Amino acid sequence: MMETRSTCAYCGVGCGVIIQSDGRHITGVRGDPEHPANYGRLCSKGASLHLTARPEVLASRRLLTPRWREDRSLPWQASSWDGIQQRLVERLLALRAAHGPEALGFYISGQLLTEDYHAFNKLARGLWGTPHIDSNSRLCMSSAVVGYKKALGADAPPCSYEDIEQASCLFIAGSNTAWAHPILFRRIEAAKAANPALRIIVVDPRRTETAEFADLHLALRPGSDVALFQAMLHQMIWQGWIRPDFIAAHTEGFEAVRAQVQAMSPARAAQLCDLPEAQIIEAARLFAQSPATLSLYCMGLNQSSAGTDKNQALIQLHLASGQIGRPGCGPFSLTGQPNAMGGREAGGMATLLPGHRDPACPADRAEVAALWGVDSLPAGPGKTAVELFEAAEAGEIKALWIACTDPAQSLPHQALVRAALKRCELVVLQDAFSGSATAEFAHVLLPAATWGEKEGTVTNSERRISRVRAAVPPPGEARSDWQIVRDIARRLEPLLRPGKPSLFAWDGPEQAWLEHREATRGRDLDIGGLSYARLEQAPQQWPFPDGEAAGQARLYLDHRFATPSGRARFHAIGWRPPVEWPSVERPLQLSSGRLRDQWHSLSRSGTVPALFGGAPEPRLALHPDELVRQGLAEGELATVSSARGRLHVRVTADAQLGPRQAWLPMHWGSEYLLGRDEAGAALQGVNALSQDRCCPDSGQPELKYATVGLQGLALP
Ligand code: SF4
């Protein structure tokens, strides 16, 4: 048996795993006892990773050969790589001649490796010349990115996991850590056991497993987070719990915020948030007066049309109370996907360039162009995820190259997304797994290697870069994503930049990574001192500049922030109610989220029968009283409708929810949920209902909130 060190393919905790194999087949997995993210522990998903590589899964669920069809009505044709590359290049060039380079958009994934991100970005912006490259990380953490940049000057979570053990107060907002980041939650449990004085506050409309563990659960009305955070700041100011010395020395803009939050008393917020006033006051006291307060936050704040406001309002609590730049405290955004952070570093998003540069800044574009050896980059920002599909639906984007994600299930407002995909003249889907909802709309399928089969790096929530390693060769014709991109790019180069040296002269992922490294030098995320060889020894946190012996565990220890003035910035943020408001027709507030044992659209976790043990099918959860009020019984089928669509699903009683709330897991698509839309297309999970309204600053859609109505479904 061989053992290969790698990293879990699921969430942003980034646990180290040791893959067991015979060199051809993966036979087992165990936690890496030396990896600082997990010290040997794995959750149910990580511990069953080897089962996703069983021979029967490879045979039945993996995409094994390139495929092509001229028209969606025609059957798929298997192709060689040579054949499909040639045809794809011809189609792309014809499209370019007819519509220009910006008619092609790329929609990629936080599950790609940093090397893959670099390859896609260089192809899209450096070779092809389109600014329209975005990632499904847009749905995950783009509000956190903008929140950090606006408040602290850089997209850099300032904390480390070890701050959990050093905190005296944990403020967990919009995160069911117990289910979404299980190994991190184990650390929280252990920290509480070691230090019973540790106070844990959870802000969540549902009484989740995380909330159940808290000392104080603020079960606020969905969408009212900013009002809560403002009232906490109001109370801190009123009681003298703020740190005027810190504010004066290290921040700017506080007076405007002080004036603004005067109007948001705990009494007023209590009404807006539907919370006891005393709970708001107690939360403010614990936050400000604990020796070290660490906030952990995630999709509950980010996936909102006010996502950036929510992030900023929370960060401002840290700035006002001086809870930043010391061990055990600070605002710590948790990433959802395994390499959402790496995608940000590599600039594989519409609003970012490599090294945290800005595509709207000519100097930043010129720097990247010089690093890549191209004349210029297209001016940005490009279209963000929802905008990309809106543009495709409007006929402006003519072709989409999609990698390692399933927008036909995971993007909001499915009716629009499906219309967009249908309208595209060319849809290329590069994926490891077959049978996704998006595959129905594709013309080209490119089989990709996945966990256990490919080499590269990922960065987890605490800025820690880990190696991902191949234990076995990819099955069938599957290839690494960077390699698929490189090979098609090399065929395009002689036609797009005749006579010039190749931009993709890479024999392996390390060469792509070295180019990525160069783009970080002198930047806040500088990894000039890192190498694959150094990462072979142990995962490392950035920044890790040349000459350093170790990466930096915490940022802003000198209280000098990444803004031009060196001061963190307060912003006066107005509280605004959610875009939709309950009505007679749609009286329920619907939210969605993860189950502990499943991942995204089930393409990987859905291959492991044991992971369905806790939840074999999706059920719409309602408070037991709400179920009675709706005249429904446990397990009955109902039709749930929003302004955008409807689906049929079984209901279940769940006392975790408040009255007038509903919750549906995000994982299932049409194969499980019954129903067809008016055009006859299969309905797609919760995103048939969700809103495509986006945060104006981050472009992140309001996936956590939609108003819906419910009707019992009489079966024939
Ligand atoms: Fe994998 Fe996340 Fe579970 Fe760790 S916590 S084993 S990274 S899914």
C-alpha cells in the first residue's frame, strides 16, 4: 500500500488527508496528523473521500472521454483529445470572428486548484482577451472580499484557526459551523471544554446545532443583521465600551458612524430584529468587554443583497472595540469551498487580477500584462456570475466555458440561467463528473481529473497553502484542468499571437504556480519565499515573502492596515430591509443551506450511499406550528412558490426554525425534486425559487432569502 499526502476536496477548512492506494486505485483515506488545520481529524465527508473513487463510481459517474455534439438535439459523439481540441478551436475562432473576444465568458470554480485558476485566467484575459471570467466563489465569499477591502484595505482574513483556542468570546454570525465546517467546530468544542469561561454567541435565525452549543443565541429575523450590529455598536458607545485610543490612532471615519448608529438603539433593533433587547445589550457587552473576541462568519452574511454592508458592520464592531490585531481576536470570514481563497489570490474572478490587483486599474493591468508577457489585458471588471448569465440570456455573451461547477443547479433564478444556457451558441463544460444539470445544455464535454488524481495547491480559510497530490492516474481520458486549458491555449496561440513565444510553456503545474508566485511579490499576499519544495515539508500561511522562515499567522499586529493611510476605515452604512417582504400570497421567509454530510450539488458526495443516512431526500423544513397552520402533515408533498418559480417537495417539522420561516437544503436538483416549469423543463432544487438580486458592491446574490407561498399537493 502507498500513502500520499494531500488535502480534502470539500470545504474551506482545508484538512490534510493521507490517501492510501496501490498506485492505480484509491483504497482508503485518513486524516493527516501533522496538518495544522485538522491534526488528523476528518468529518464524515472527508473520511469517505476514498469511496468517491470506487471502481463502480469511476465507471458510472465519471466523465471519461471528450464528447461533442453539433446540436443539443443530437446524441453525444465520443472524440479523441486531438479531435475535440481541433473542433473547439475552430468553433471558438469562428465565434471570435463573428462577435469579438468579449462574446466568450468563463465561469469557473472555487474547487479548482490555484494552478488551474492561473491557467484559465491567462487564457481568458492574457490570450483570448475577454474580461468576462468569474467563479462560483462569487456565490460564496465575494461580500467578504469587498468587506475586508473596504474596511481593512486588503482581501486578507487577519486570523488563524489557532485564534479559536486563544479567544475568550466567539461571535459566530451566519454560520452553522457544526455542519458547514465540522472540523473547525470540533476545535470550538475542544476550546470550550478546555476553557469553560469561553463565551459563544451565535447569530442565526435558526437554532442550528451551532446555536444549540452557544451561551447566547440571537435568533434574529432573517435579513436584519445590520440593524443588530449597529445596535451593538450603539450600545458599546453608550456604555463606554469602545476603545477611543484605538479608534483615534488606527482608524478613520468613526464620527460619521457614531452619528449614524445613534438612531439604532437596542430597543429599536429589538423590534427590527425580533429579539429581546437584553440579548442585544448582552451581546454588545460580551463582544466589547471580553479580553479577546473572534468573530467567525460565513454565507449567512455573505449571500445577501446587503452582504458587503453586513460584513462591514461586523468588522466595525472589531474596530470600535479594538478587537483586532491581537491573538484570539479579529474578524474571520470562513470560506466555503476548498480553494475559494486561491481563486482570489490568482485573480480568477471578474473583479480581481492576480496578486489582489484590480482589473479597473490601468497600472495593475499593465503590471500583470508585463508579468505574463502580453501587450495588454482587457479593461475590467468583467461580468460577475449573475451578470454573465444575464448577458448570455440577452444574447450579448454567445459562448460559455464552464469548469467544475453546475450553474444550471447552483445559480439563483434558474429560469433565467437555463434560458441563458439555451441561447448560447457554444457551451463547453469541463468537469470530472457526468450527469450534471448543466451537461444538458452543453455542446462540448471535457473530462477532468479530480481529487486523488491531480497535483497543485489550495489555500484554506486561514490563508494556509497546502499541496494537493495525485495518488493515482486519472481514469479514462481525464486530464488535469490546467493541462486541458494549456493544450487548447497552445492551439490558439499560433493564430492569436503568431510568431510569439508560448504563454503556456508548462510541462507541469509547478511552472504555472511559479508564474502565480511572481504575481504576488511585493503585494499583501507575497509568497515569494515559498516553493513547491517548501510546501512539500508543510503547508504554509501567506504572506511568506522571500527571506522569511515562516508565513504570518496573524495580520495587522502593528495595527497598521492595508489602506493608503494605514488606518482602518469606518463606513456609515444604512440598514435596509430585505428586497422581498412577506405578503399574503408569499408569507414565508425561505432560506437554504448545507447538510452536514453533503456537498454542493451532490456530484461527489452523492456517490457515497452512507452520506444519505441522515437525510435521504430534501425536505422543506417548517416550524411544527407552521406545518399545522399550513394544514400539512409530516412528509406530505407541497408546492412551494416564489416570484421566480415553484417546486414540489415533502415537508417536515423542525423546531429549529421560527414561525413564518422555511428552510430547504441546497444540494438536490431535478432528479429528486418533482415538477416541471411552464416550458416543460425539469425544476431545479431551491434555486428555482431563489433571488438573483445581488449585493451592489460584491455582486453576490441573495441566496439566503426569498419569500414563498406553500400549498398542499393533492396527488392523483
Ligand atoms: Fe474536508 Fe471540510 Fe470535513 Fe475537513 S471539515 S474533512 S476539509 S469537508
